[in-house]
Amino acid sequence: MIQFKELENIDVSHKTVLITGGNAGLGFETARYFATHGAYVILSSRSLDKGQAACELIQTEVPKTRLCLLQLDLADSNSIENFSTQVHELNLKIDILINNAGIMAVPYALTKDGYESQIGVNHLGHFRLSALLFDLLSDDARIVNVSSMAHRQGTVNFKNFMYEKGKYSPFGAYSRSKLCNLLYTYALADRISANNLKMIVVSAHPGVAKTGLFDTGKRSKVIQFFIGLFLASVSTAEEGARPTIMAALDPQAVSGNFYGPLKKNLVKLETPKPLALDKKAQSDLWAYSINKTKATYPLN
Ligand SMILES: NC(=O)c1ccc[n+]([C@@H]2O[C@H](COP(=O)([O-])OP(=O)(O)OC[C@H]3O[C@@H](n4cnc5c(N)ncnc54)[C@H](OP(=O)(O)O)[C@@H]3O)[C@@H](O)[C@H]2O)c1
């Protein structure tokens, strides 16, 4: 694996990169990397104000960055469709699609489409979005799905997939959604390969990085104190974004690669838990996701 700093030699100035959740945390750092290295960056944000602030921050570093800010709420299929329409109106090809946005361990809630919110935002929202944008992907495009080592705790139970029958666990739903990111990566990779397309689909995880992801949920002051102590020793958001950036640019990437952090400047290939590699689980999730979202991928 090449070192992260070697990526500096890769010219990204001709690339168009779309990043979901680009206003904060790892998505912001990923957007910052690509924008300050000359790429055209489409940055999605739930709130245009937060997105504008993020763009301004990047532009204080490099004023002439090429940034396009568009509103996207992955918890709302109308917003996903509006976002896709606006991206189509830009009349360009996407070279790198980074499905990064996410929520973690939130209390039980439903998205506007009636999905459990973590599965809805982290997996189904990106599943629908990627289908809608698929025709814009360049022939050798790269799709990066941001997962987590929490996928190791994830299980799939299609009889109670979105906790319709109760027994909701905030971390269980998060882990399941992050396992779905991997299952989806492999399922999409198989379909891309069966259609003889050159696109590459990979996934990444940051380890643990200090971001807004840990702000969710009501916690006692004591728990908040210990979370603060824990976060003081973990990676920064900038370090946490490196596996994602490597996943997007690694010249030796092949579909299915799963990038994670090794040391501050090194990225390694991870082995996901066996269930993520299970073909039946992958195709079951694909069928379930198509059924729920009615997404149409131009793939056989
Ligand atoms: N940080 C870690 O240690 C860690 C570890 C493993 C995996 N990850 C993964 O890394 C990814 C990025 O997380 P992060 O750590 O950077 O967290 P973060 O700082 O909280 O950023 C999350 C981003 O997702 C956006 N988002 C949340 N709900 C959304 C929705 N409904 N529609 C559209 N965008 C939405 C947020 O927008 P708002 O600002 O509007 O909320 C924000 O831009 C996630 O997929 C997460 O699972 C992170």
C-alpha cells in the first residue's frame, strides 16, 4: 500500500468528486483535500448554512477552489431526488462518488420515508442516491462507501430489519447499517463486473476519529466526561479521512477493497467480518433495498 503522502503526486485537477455530508467531520476533511488539490467538488449538506460555512472555511485556505454546494437530506427521498436533479443539471460526469454522510447510535426514529433512521440514512439513502446518479458516473469512476469497524457487531435479520417488531438497539442499528455499507459495496461490485464496466467500488473506515458523530443522543455528564477523555486520544478528523481519500485515489485499487488506518500516515487493507463477504447476504440486501427504495440501477 502506498503511503498517504504519496497521494500528493496524483493529479486530481481533472476530477469531479461528489461527497455526501461534506460540511462536517470526515466529509469536510475529504472535501477539503480534494478541493485544495484542484478537483471540482460537489459538496452535499443537510443545511445550506452549514455547507456555506464549510465552503468558506476551505476557501480561506485556497481561495480559488471549485466547490459546488447542494442541499441533501438522505432521510427524505424527495430531497434525494431533488439533489439528483440538481446534479444532473450541472451537466458533468462524476469521477469519484463518496457516500460518507451518516448518523450513529441515535434514539429510535423514522425517516420521512418511514425507515428506521440509521438504516435509512446510512444505507438506503445512499443506495437510492447512487442509483439516481449512476448514469452520471464516468466510465472509470470510483464509488467509495464509508463504513466502520462497528460492522463487526452488525447482524442482518430481514424479519426485523428495521426493528419493525421492536427490540431496537441504537448501536445494533448503527452496526447493521455499517455492515450494509459493506454488503452493498460487494453486491454492487459483482453487478458492475457482470456488466463488464470499468468502475471500481470500494469501502473505507476511519478507525475512531473525533467528529460530531459522537455528539448524538442525550448523555449524562459523567458519560459525556468519559467520552471526552476517550476522544482526546483518538485520531483527528483530518487523519480519519485518510482511508477514504486513499480509497478514492489508490492507483492499485480493485473493487471490494476495504481501506482502514494503520498509523497516522499509513492506510492498510482491512478484512471485513465473514458475513460481509457472504454472497447470499449481499444479494438478499440488494433485493431488500431495491424493494424498499424502488431504486433502478442500469445493471443486469
Ligand atoms: N468518526 C468516527 O470515528 C467514525 C468511525 C467509523 C465510521 N465513521 C463514519 O464516517 C462517516 C462520517 O461521519 P463523521 O465521523 O464525519 O460524523 P459527523 O462529523 O457527524 O458528520 C456526519 C455528516 O453526515 C451528515 N448527515 C447526517 N444525517 C444526514 C442526513 N439525514 N442527510 C444528509 N447528511 C446527513 C451530517 O450533516 P449535519 O452536519 O447536518 O448533521 C454531517 O455532514 C459516517 O458514515 C460514519 O458512520 C465515523
